[in-house]
Amino acid sequence: MSYVIIGAGPAGVTAAETLRKQSPDAKIMLVCDHPGLPYSRMAIPYLLTEKVDEQGITLRPDESHFDQLNITLLHDSAAALDLGSKTVLLNRGEPIQYQKLLIASGAKPRQLPTPGNSLPQVQNCWTLEDARLLIAHLKDGSQVVLIGAGFIGTIILEALIEKGAKVTVIEQGERIVPRMVGPEPSALIRNWCEQNGVVFYTSSVVEEITEVEEGGSLLVHLREGEVIPAERVVVATGAEPNCSFVEGSAIQMEGGIVVDSHLRSSNPDIYAAGDVAVAPDSFSHQLVSHHAIQPLAVEQGRIAALNMSGKEVEYSSHFAMNILDTFGLITASFGAWEGVEGGDSVEIMDSTHHRYLCYQFDGDRLVGATTVGRSHDLGIIKGLIQSKASLGRLKEKLKEQPERLKEIYLEWSKPGFRI
């Protein structure tokens, strides 16, 4: 059997290792689109703050790891697919053939469609090369404008502040992390960040970025009239599936590669995992890409590989899950955190201590949750949502005492519990 995996992030690396366990004699090729060893993009903020070095962000630090497993690590990137001949066309090297293919090529950053976006002082913080460039130009007190306050932008924000930068955040939307939490928890996170020295402009659009002098400091012009000085501009306006090489093929695409519960695409020999995979949400049943956080990407890579090797294993976590650590304030959202039609909810908030809790119900099932400043019980919340379990009479008890989830869960878990 010949397996090809496009993408050497957490999903791709895990898939390659799983395939080797399942198929000791198979030919496995892992296509990596950057030099060096595969690394975790989610660890790049820790590199900025020097909590880890470059080796610390690699997924498998041992340089001989893939050789020992007889996995070919090919440094190239996919240009197109030829489904008829089962061939991956590469941007630099010779085409490679597969019998089973996994596309785990991750996401790519959205670019800023603004005059001045190509100035050398304007950059993303997405790759190891981006991180090196930013580290080289950051110093204590550097004025940095961060464009975008979504999940990715907020992670970068903390690293910039810890590095000693003075950060101004510009967000086009009305609130920060709008795709992760609602208005109340968003306001708590914003206030917490402001207490840590961050300046925010929300409902603001960057009109142009200009140089004060060539190669020197910048001016960020907002549509609303403000002009913000900066030594560096970091763009974090979101991400999108990195699978343009699939376009034009017969594979079903809906903003990403549509997969079933086995992570199989519309082509039975091609699978997708991680940020490129699009599947029906467990609650809305609409096709969505949840831009998998690393633990989910790892699990998707494992399950895709098992199915590629002939097993029949379903992936059951097709729902949103995000956990964000902002200067020590833990925020998490799960599932249908905005609620479902006909559902009900319970919400409590302590603004003084930056604490918030909201549960969303559909009948007697927990289908979504948002927490701020409460890092305990996250595993219980995820498990109840994922299992779609009926809480029965304990639902009302949870609504009356939402902070006592663990006690209520233990009661629900007893063998003698009956609805």
C-alpha cells in the first residue's frame, strides 16, 4: 500500500505514525511545505516570548524520528491533484502517486486587502520564518499595531505584551473573539486585556498603512479618522483552509474539503483532517470548518489514518471547541455556545472577578457552553456535549445551581440514576 499525506502539522504527523503502526510494510510519504522538521504553529507565541526555543516547537524533536519509522519526509508543496492517475502534482519536485491520500495541509492566513499591506514592516505571525522576523524587530517598548482580535490574534496579543511591546489592537467587528464568545464574555476579556496595557479600537477599519520614512516607522490610518503610529504591524485577520490545489478537481468543496463521519471526502481514496476538513456540525448540521485546535487535529489525523488502513472508526467531535489563555484568564467555548432554536439557557456573571458561565440546552441535553475565569469542569462540559446525553430531571438542578456541575455530573453518573 502507498500512502501520501499532504501537510506535516499535528494531523499529518499523527496520521503518518498511525499508518506505520497499522501497516508496517506500507510506503508512507509525508509532504512538508517548509524547511526543517514539522512544527506546531500554535506554539509560535511561546517562541516569541522565549518560553521555548525553536526545537521546542517541533512536533518530533528527534531528527531521525521519521527515518526510524521509514516515513519519507518530502519538503515540497502540492500544486494540484490528478484523480484519474491518483497523482499529487508538486510545486518543485516530480509527481507522486498514492493509493490512499490524506489532505492535512492546514490553514493559511487571510491577507489584509489594504494599501500598504506589502510594506516590509507589515507581517503575519503564522510561520517560523514570521516569528524569526518579528523577534528580530521587537524590543522592549516597541509600538506594535495588531490588526485582528479573533482567536489567533488574541493568542499573538499576549505574546507581544509579554515581549514588552506596546500594543494597539484594531478589530473590524464590534467585539473581540466574536466567533468564540458572546458580548458579555467578550467584554470581560477586553477589560482584562486593557488592565494589562492593551489599547483597543473595535468597529474600526484600516484604510491605509503608510511609511513616515522609507523602511522606518509607520502610520496606520483608520476609516474613522484616527491615525495610529507603529514600528511594526502584525496582521491576524483570520485563517482559511489551505487547499487551493484541490480546486478544479471533482472533490466536493464547501469552503474546505467536505468529509463524512470517517473523515473521507467525496472521493473514497481521499481523506481530510484538521483545518481543511469541513463536516456537518453536530448541532446545526450545517457544513462548517471549526479550524481544529491541536488536540482535535491530532485526533482527526489518527482516525483518518485508521480508516485509510481499512478500519471503520467514526469521528464524533464535529462541534466547535476553543480554549484561550489570555494573561492567565482562561476562556472556553463548546458546541452550540450561541444556543439553538427552541432551546433555553442559564447564565451567571461576576464582572468584578472576570468570571462568566453560560450553559445552552436543547430539551434536557447540554449542547453548548461558555466559561470565562473557570478552568475546572471543562472536561465534564466537553463530555456531556459530545455524548448528547439526556440530563433528565438534573437539567433543572443545573440551571438552578450552574456552578455545581461536578456534583450534578457525579449524581447523573451513578449507575442507579433514572430519568
